[in-house]
Amino acid sequence: MTRRAPFRTSGLGVAVMTALAIAGCARGSGGRNDAGGPPPGFDAGTPPPGFDAGTPPPGFDAGTPPPGFDAGGGSCSESPCRLVSPQCGCAPGQGCYLSGGSTRVCGTPGPEREGQACTGATACQAGLLCIGSASANFCSRFCSSDADCTAGAGSLCLLELDDGTGGAIPGVRLCTAHCDPATPGVGCPSTMGCAIYEESMGAGRIFTGCRPAGTRTAGQTCPNPDDCAPGHFCGDGVCYRTCRPPFGSECTGLTFCESFSTPLVIGGVEYGYCY
């Protein structure tokens, strides 16, 4: 069964991640785009007799395309604008965002980058959306497949937005965060933690995501999984410090960095817990 973990968005309802920490359900899909070659028998041919493309008029300069520009035959493939980069349908210098649920609008992009804290529907750069919890928001990237999630290891196209009735807004997904579970503030705002998740169906891939965080540290109880501070996780009702075996410089006192029974590896880096 899928648990829906709420992620409040900036005036947009609730984003839901279809996964459980370390054990849960998530949906994701890879993507492959292959333009292929010309169709059989295709021949561009030669220009007709007397054809002359001519020269551009004096002072003509094609220039560079504006931010988010998509040639697309001169029109946008989605109405009124496309969310996934490269965006289209908005005026130069604007980005495509969501407002009031599933309504797509054009707006002036904010400066915040992927994984950074944000406030407001258009606070993030074009191609991103400000989502998060009631206490902390972060910029997440729109995607249609895992190939669009380019931040790094642990980032997969698995986040959905709630439509207000318990379902998901169709055609809208976002990337999970590329963050460091052992280092607070890397890939997630400093007020949030980086959690490790696993698909319970399909390939059972491991990925990461930003979560609300509390203040409880190693050895303290965690009635709620979000009670643990950044750099920690809740296991069997107790907060543990996340570390990197075998040395685990994150561990203090007489604790050592232990590996999980099934090694937890993300982007070639193994993560464990101080014990």
C-alpha cells in the first residue's frame, strides 16, 4: 500500500511522494529519447533551379534564444505553457509555474536554485517549483522522466501534486532532491533533513528526498519520523546519526559507523548509522 507523505506547496495544495523511508512504494519511469534517422527513402533533394536563399538584411542578427525558448515549430506543445524544461509558451524572461492547484501561469522567475529554500509560487528559477512543508520550502524540478532529473545521484522523477481530492494532478511530476543524508544543508534547506527512500515495487531503486526535520538527536526518542534533526533518521522509535562507513567521522563518543544489513549505496557512496 502506498503512503502519501504530505508536502505543502506555496498555495498549490499538497505534493505527495509515493514512497516510504527505507521501505515504501514509489512510482518512477525512465525515459529514452531517440530522434532516429530519416525515414526509408527520404531524400532532402537539391534546391530547384534559380533558388537562392539570399542574404540576411542589413543589421539582421538572429541573436540567442530567450530563457526557456523552445523552437517547437513556432508554437508550444502544451497550453498555455510547458512546465518541464525547456519551457515554452511564456514571454522571454518568464517561466511557467502552477498557481491555485493545476492552473499553469507565466511569471517572472525568482533567483532560488534547485534544493534551496524558497517562499512563493514563482520564487524558484524557471523549470522549478517551490514545495515543502509548513515550516520549510524548497525548489524542486519539474520532470516527465528520470532523465529530466539532472541534479545528481538520488534524484528521480517521483513526486506528485495532490489535486485536493486525494488524487494526483495529471501530467505534473517533480524530481526528488539530490541531497546528502549525512551532511545537513547539502541539497536541502538547513531546516530540513535529507531522507533515504527505496521503491518497494519495480527495480527497488534507492533515492533521496528533503523531509521536515525536528531537533532530536542520536539516542533520543522519535514518536514521529520527522522529530529527528537533519543528519539523523528515526529507526524503531529512536534517532540515529547517519554516517559513511567504514570510518564514520560523523560518529562521536564511543559509537562507530555500522553498515546496514543490506548496504545502502547512493551514487557510489555507502551510508550507515552510528551505533
